[in-house]
Amino acid sequence: MKRMGGWLWHASLANLFFLYGPIAVLILFSFNASRLSATWQGWSWQWYRALWANQSLLDAAANSLWVAAVSTVLALLFGVGLALGLEGLPWKRQRQIEQALLLPLVIPEVMMGVSLLLFFVLIQVPLSLTTVLLGHAVFNVPVVMIIVRARLRKLDPRLLEAAADLGASYWESLRHVTIPLLRPSIVGAGLMAFTISLDDFIVTFFTAGPGATTLPLRVYSMIKSGMSPEINALSALFVMVSMGLIGLSLLLQRR
Amino acid sequence: MKCTGPSGWVATSGRGASWWLLSPGLFWVGLFFFVPLCLVSAISFAERGLYGGIVWSFSLTNYSDLWHPLYARILGQSVLLAAVTALLCLVMGFPLAYYIARAAPNRQGIWLLLVMIPFWTNFLVRTYAWMFILRTEGLLNTLMLKAGLITAPIELLYSNTAVVIGLVYGYLPFMVLPLYVALERVDRTLVEAAWDLYATRWAVLWRIIVPLARPGIMAGCLLVFIPSLGAFLTPDLLGGARSMMVGNLIQHEFLIARDWPLGAAISCVLMVFVLSMMGWSLRVTRPLSREEPES
């Protein structure tokens, strides 16, 4: 209200400062010339150059991209199918299935990591990059489902009725009407899933085999072995890539 | 037309097709999510082998072991830290959510986006940012030393305080969004009426706004509490030796102590706790949301 306006405005700004300050500081100090990273010694690109020269980081980045790409494709196949299929069920059944499918997003991620680890060990599948991407394809399924379903709900039912009047079968109207209309949200969901996979640490941590190092795993071990400006530089890159991808995804979902 | 919505339309022509579309996804999530969870609960009743394997049996020793003070302390501390986190998020997020809910409609979207963007950046990176700020040679100590506020660096990192800061930082957006949704629905005329009747600021807040926003407050607290309770990275990176939380304990039992049945039992306790809280909140908030269309 107006009577509290000034105070609320300042509290809101303080919140934003709290949310963005640490990220801003991290990015700023990735350009710091000093190795003693908390005192400012002038601008430098050297830590970014150091990243580029680090072969193990580049390998980890390649692993991350591979895992994210394959798991996104899998999550899209399953998630879009679920979103479309749910629409045809009675309302009550829809809710039940949806709630069960949201569980992977709700339970603590550590539990998901641990249970997948146990599962793979018990069925004697050696841990590798493949087990990582299988895990990622699980938590990304509900993400895709939610986004595509939100869009599906907003579609004009008359378009489907028109297709039916013109003699289209269920599958034909799906292919020629529903899927084309959903395309922006499918791409948006894919970008979201891709980013989440790229960023994931916990499930990866539990399901990665020896040598299957992704970028977040690499960052983690760098942090554990001591602070360095290279981590700041890598983090800054991470922030920018995530924000870019998510921004793009949100734009597509809005269309 | 017999049918009104898209679901009605699909229902008449493609119920069989729906199951074709659903089954791959259901199979996938079933195989890689529900089967592993069942395995975890099965193993929680097994016993640890001599060299860390699993000896299948049925015993409740893993669950009775959890009452050991060492484990009980970690469980209790996790609940405490998660509760403090939820409370701090509520106190910090409430003014922001209220401000957004009262902002001009075309501004609200931008504010919400600003709240969400940090959430979409890598959690590991965000936690690292706080290590960079809080550690002994970190930014905060350096700045305070230069300003003459302190004469020697103080230990800020590796404490429960640092863990709570990291958790609040990580999950504040989860509080702001449901609060915003609830506050946006609060009828402005009720607030105006209270002002007209010379209610004080606090009376307006406590007797009008907070009761009306209760579903949002509860949803926000739950959305912050649950991931905080199961947090692994934040206590791992920001916490000290004594700030272990359930997530770290589970990881420790599985990867370091290699006592899988015990780790599984802890996981099951966590899962039952989380699910019952969710079920409870659904039951508490559903009557409220059902009333809404009438009011």
C-alpha cells in the first residue's frame, strides 16, 4: 500500500541485492588479475585463457554436452507423450498420474541419486556416462511434461474439432494440428531440460562412473581442492550460458 | 457439440491412443524412479555384509540404529536448519512478494522474472559464490579489514550460519512465488476498509493480509523446507564438520562408510517425512482453495 510503499520498495531492493550480489561479485572477480582472489588488482582475461588451455575441462564440457543432448531428446520423447496422453484420460486419473510423475521433482535429489546408484549396482550395470544420462532423462521427463501440458491447455479446442470434422483421425490431427501448435513450447521445454541437465550435480555425482566427469563434477572437485580464479571464470561462463538458455526457453514458452 | 474442452474432444476419439502415448513415459519413470525407490526401501531392511555388501534378510536394526545420538543429532539438526531457513525466507520474501503483488500489472512479470533468474543459474556456482564471499581470505573479511571494522579475519565459513545463508539464498525464489500468488489474490478493498476503520499497520498485516495469504505462506514454507531438509551441496561446501545434514549423512553411508542398508533406512525416513508433510499440506490447503471461488 502507499502508506508502506517506501519501506516495501527498499526491502524489495535489498532482496534483489541479496539475490544478485553474490553472482555479480563472482563474475567481477573472474576478471581479477590477482591470484589472491579477494583483492582487486586490475582487469585480466588470463583465467579464461587458462580454462581454454585446460584439456580435462574441455573433455568434461564435451561429456556434459553429450549427456545434456541425449537426455533432453529422451525426456522430450517421454514427456511430450505423457502430456498428450494425459489429456485423453478422465480428470481424476489425470491428476493421480500427474501427481505421481511430479514426485521426481519433489523428493530430495540426494534420494534420487542414491536410489539410482543402488539400482544400477544391483542390476550390475557399470556406472558410466550412460548411467548419468539415463538418470537425467528421468528428472527431466516431468519438467517437459509440465511445460508442454501448460501450452496444451491453452490450445483452441475448435482447431481439433475442425480437424475431426474434416475427417482427420486422432493420429493425423496430432501430427498436423496439435504438434505444430505445440512446437514453441516443445523447443522451450527442450532448452529447459538441456540447461537442467547441464547444471545437475547431485544425480550426476551418484551415477557417474570413473572417468565420466561432467563439468559440474569438475567444478566440484576444483572447489574441494582449493579456491582459484579459474573457478570464478568457469562459474561466470556457467551463469551466462544458463541464463541465456533459460531466457530463450522462456521466450519460446511465451509465444 | 457434445464436448467442450480439448480433453473432452480427445476422450471421444482417442482413449486407446492416449495409453499408447502415455505408456513409454510411464514405463521409463517407473523403471528408473519407482523401481529404484522400492529397492531402497527393500534394502533398508537388509543387513550390511562384512565388506560393505548387502546381506538380504529382514531386520529392523537399521531403523533402531537411527536412534543412536549421533544420527538423531544430525536428523534433528537438519529439521532445525531447514525450519530456520524457511522462516528467514518468509521474513525476507514477504515484503518482496507483497511489493510485486501491488506493483502495476505490467511490472509484475519483470519482477517475477528477476526473482527467478538466479534460481536458474547453477546451484553449485551459487554456493561457490558464498564460499568466495565468506571464507577467511574472502571478500567480506577483506572489506571489513580495509574498513577497519575488524582487526583480524573472522571465521564465517564452515558454520551453521553459513549453511543457512546458502540455503536461504538458494531457495528464496521458492518462497516468493507462492506468496506472490496468494497476496495477489487478496482483495484490496478489505485492506482499504481496514485502513478506513483506523486499523494500525500491524493490525492490517496480522488480521487481514496474513490470514488471507495463509495458503501461500504454507506452500512457500513447504517448498523451501523440503529441499533444505534434503540439501547436500550447501552443508557440504559451506558447513563445518558439525553442520552435517541428512543429505550428507546419506551420501556418507553410501559412498564412504559403505553401509548401504543404513543409508537406505535414512533415505526412507527422509522420504516418509517429506511425503507425509506434502500430504498434510495438501489436506490443509485444499479446503481453503475450494472456498476461494465462492468468496
